[in-house]
Amino acid sequence: MKRIVRNTLILLASLSSTAHAANAAGGEGASFLTCLFLGFLALIIWFQVLPALKHFIDMLKGLSSEEREDAKKHFN
């Protein structure tokens, strides 16, 4: 049992040397590929928002148009 604990502690100490040698608290920041991937996701979202906004504006225009008034007169 003592041998297993000793070997485990030696293994953990040898593997954690790079963590102790690090001088900064965080990483180096996002790489170019990470920024490219996030930009691609932003483009996907943006190209879905544009048609949705257009349809919403068209819907608002349709609610206030004269055709709606004509339809009201026709059904009354």
C-alpha cells in the first residue's frame, strides 16, 4: 500500500512540473483558428437574423396597410 501511494505521489509530482513552472494565471488567449471558428458562428447567426428582421418588418407593414382595411369591409 505504501508503495502505491509513493509511486502515485512521484507520478503526480513529475506530471505537475509544467503547471508549477507557468508564470501566468491564464492562457495565451484565443488562437487564430478559434477566432475564425467564432466568426463563422457569428456569420451563421447573422445570416439567420437578417431574413427574420425583413419578415418582421414586412409583417408590421402588412398590419398597417390599406389591404387590411379592404378585407375588414369585405367581411363585415
